[in-house]
Amino acid sequence: MEFGTKLKDSRIKANLTQEEVAEHIQVSRQTISNWENNRSLPDLRSIVLISSLYHVSLDYLLIGEEKVMNKLYNDTDVKKATDRVLVVTILSLISSIGYMIFLSDKDFGIVSIISLTIVVLISILLIVCIYNMVRVNRFHNKVMEDKKNQQQNSFDNNKLALFISFGTMIGTALGLLVGLFFKFEILYAIPVGSSIGLLFGVVIGTIVSEIKE
């Protein structure tokens, strides 16, 4: 059954007119007609409201609807968050290396303190990115996988966390070694190493999630 047909049949069973549905979800009646005739697709907010209004499950509306799934994936923050993580990791890598080289030839002072603060902030930002990546992957798997195959094929976020942790440990050790190579003060080597470690963890987690998808 096509997605538009599902919407129309569910609306009729709920004894609702197109005008009533349009008023409830704050769109035009023509928009409802376009959805039911497969001329356009609703966004995530509208689908959730329709599910509640028609008293049908999201599984019923979404399972097997590849076009709708692709639209929801592109409309939500899943794709944007992945791209954002990649950009942040690249910038963080460049910044961390630059700070290590710069601070290795400097004495302690206000410039060093400011630079250290920036590196720590980068580390915090990467932690936030990891958290968001896990969240959006969980959402993506929930709406993209068929209910019958979900247990077998859905991406395991616990494995993602393990990959991130493993990558973080390797990256942290590597960062400390690089810091020692540049004769970097331990006060700076630790946060810089942690920053690089988080970078490695995010990159590995992103690559694994893309492969799984």
C-alpha cells in the first residue's frame, strides 16, 4: 500500500475530513490532498501529529516507505550532525597540532593559559558531538529499519560507544607521545592528548556508523 493511500484510509477510518486534519496540523487542505495523492511528502512533525490524530502507529505509517524515510533522514539533524562532527574533528586536529607546536617554544604565561583553555573547550565540544552522534544514530535506526529485521540489522550503539572509547584511549596515548616528542609540558600534554584522543574516537565511530548503515 502506498504511503498516500495509508494516510487517506486512516483519515477516513478516523471520520475526519481533509479540512479538519489541515486545521489540526496547521497546513492547507491542498497540502493534505497532495500527501494523500503522493504528490508530496509530509515532514516528521506532521507525521507524528497525523499518527496521534488518526490513532495509528508510526510503524504502520513508516515501515516499508523508503522515500519517506529518506526524506525524514535528510530533513532531520541526522545528516547535519554527521557533517558537523566531521568538520569539528578536522578543525580540532589542526588546532591541537598548532597549539602543540606553538606552546612547545613558549614559556608559561597568559598566552599559554588562553591556548590551554581553547584546547579544553575543543575537548568538551567533541564530547558533545559524540553524544549527539549517538542520539541521532539511535533515531535513524529506529525509523529506517524494518520492525522484523530491527534486532538483526539495527546499528548497535553500545558497539559505537566501545569504538569511541577504544579510539579515545589510543588517541590520548598518541597525543601524550606527540607532546613528549615536542618536549611539551605535561600540563598541556594531557588536555591536548585527550583532545586528539576524542578526535580519533569520533572519527572511528563515524566511519563505523557509516559502514553499518
